[in-house]
Amino acid sequence: MKTNNNGWQIKPLGEVVNISKGKKLNSLVENKTAKSIRFIQIDDLRNNEGLKYTEDKSGVLVNEKDVLIAWDGANAGTVGFGLNGYIGSTIARLELLGENIFSNYFGWYLRTKSKYLRDNCTGATIPHINKSVLESLKIPLPPLPVQKQIAEILEKADEAKQKRKEANKLTDEFLQSVFIEMFGDPVKNPKGWDVKKLDDLCSVIRDGVHKTPNYVNSGIPFLTVLNISQGKLDFSKTKFISVEEHRELTKRVKPGYGDILVSKDGSIGIPCYVNTKNEFSIFVSVALLRPKHNVVNSVFLTEQIRNKGFQKQISDRIKGIAIRHLHLEDFKKLNVLFPPLSLQQQFAETVNKTESLKEKQKHSEQELENLFQSLMQKAFKGELVS
């Protein structure tokens, strides 16, 4: 029997679990009924939002002692545990064999292997977990009390992480609350502000280039909807074009500091304030708004576009079913609240202070994530508890 330096047993995963795939169920319901049971989807392995239920009892039933893993698709390798219900066909049940493994300990261990399992998936079109790779994983098995102690430490660390994420979410909600308090709902306009068309408040409303450029290994960033999907400029996964092509593309539209980018294809209506003077080009899926700064504040306008009431205006004008998009002409006709510029600037100052706080929270969140990953690595090497 193999052991590590701590004297812990080490066993292949295939010896300690029984693996069974879930099943596709057709009768799903949004709300829980007296006869229904929770239907577990891949997103449920991460959170408890958007729950669904089923009255079909022919599927694979799991309980809180089972560990679940996303088997197919882009999220293959995602791990969840402590859940009760029926699993879909994209999820597999890992039923623990014997009484010497604590399910939460096993679940945390498997989460350290998520990336490894994802990197070793099979299938070109739809990746799925390689069963032999999964079964060959070597799991260290300390005494049961030690497993429970490790799981408890990791759960507390994860709880701290989740609280930080919740604080970040509340910060975003705070800005929307301040907006409503100062200006009211953009659609109902209870404060009776003047209303202007977006076109009246912008000197430029134009989308990016309508053809795919020639990409190069380095050069000028070329941004698409993916680079503003979180409402922030994200240059971490960008593609590049040559300086010469960038100069040609900017004859159509040249983004600049203080402009607003808004997604107009796919996930439509996500605004992003341009807070950099670095040059970049944009694709047709992104619209550029250049506010007239002598009459409207860019930060105020960005937050108004983000507001739920304003988003309703956008959703009412979306075209297409398979490929959803918003025409620039429809964009220009959107109604915008137009309070005095001094009040807009006052709100912008609150936003800037809040964004500064969010940056500090982001740093704190990263520190917590680093600590958590360090704990995870130490836990299964026997360096966390003995």
C-alpha cells in the first residue's frame, strides 16, 4: 500500500469511487411543487441561483455524500458537492466506496484537479472528461478526523472568499441605488428631468470595423464584445493588429479617453467607460459613444445606460433571434435623462470614489484567492494539519 511522507494512504481514484453519468430529463419545472425534486445543472455546481425542479423520477439521484463533476462541454471538470437531486446528462456522480473518505474532503481535493482534468479532456468539438485520467488520479487519504479538519479549514477560507465577492456585488448595487436616489428611474422619470435622445448628447455614435482584420502576434489591441463583457476594458485576452491597419481602421472610428463603448451584438447593452489613453481599435459588435462633454458627463451617461430601466429600452429594440443585435439608428433614438451638468458631475464624483474602493476590494479579493489556493495545495500535501 502506497503512503506519503505523513504516512497517509494514497489510492487511485478508481479504487475509491463508482462513476455514473446523469440522464437527460424532459419534464422540468421552474418552481418547486409537492412532487418535484431539484434538478441539478452545471451552474448549480457553483451556486444556488436559477434552480430548476423535476417530477421525472427516472434519472440518477444523488445526495450530499456524493461528489459531482461536469463531464461534458466547456465547463468540464467543474466540481460540486453537498447537493441533493437528479443530475443531468452533462454531470457525473462520483459515489464514494467505503466509510474511510469524507465527501467534502474528497470534493475539495477534486477541485484542485479541475484544470488538470479539463486540460486532458477528449473530443475536439465537445470536450468531455477522460475517464481513465480521472480514475488514475492519486488521492491522499489521511485518517478521517484529519480529512474533516482539512475540509473545515477550506470551507471557512472559501466562505471568506464568497463574502468578499458579495461585498463587491453590493458595491455595484450601491451605485445603482445612488443613481435612482438622485435621478429616479430613467423610463418613468419621476423627477421630471428634461429628456434627450442619445444622438443629441453625443458627437459620435458609430460602430467598429465591419470586417475581420489581419491579426498579428503583437501590436495595437483589437477589442470585441468579449473585451467589455464585464463592463470594464479587459486587455488580458485581446488580439492584436498592426499599427498600419490600426491607422486605417481609425479613419472610421478612433476610441479615446472619456468615450463610452457599448456592446451591440450578443450580450447587448453592456456599457464601458474608456479610462485609458492607450490606443486600440474596435470591431463592429461594439458601438462607440462620444458624449458632448460640455453638456453631459461620460461617467453619468455610462451609469444611466447600465441602469435596469434604460436596459429595458435597449431590450425592446433588439433585432434578430439566432443572432441578436441592435442597430445604430435604434441606439441613437434611446431616451436619456438630462439633469443639470453640475448634478451629473456630483454623481460622477461618487462613482469615481466607489470605483477606487472597488479597486481596493479587487486587490483584497485576489489576496484571498491566493491564500485559498495556497491552503488547497498545502492541505493535500499534508502541510496544513498533521
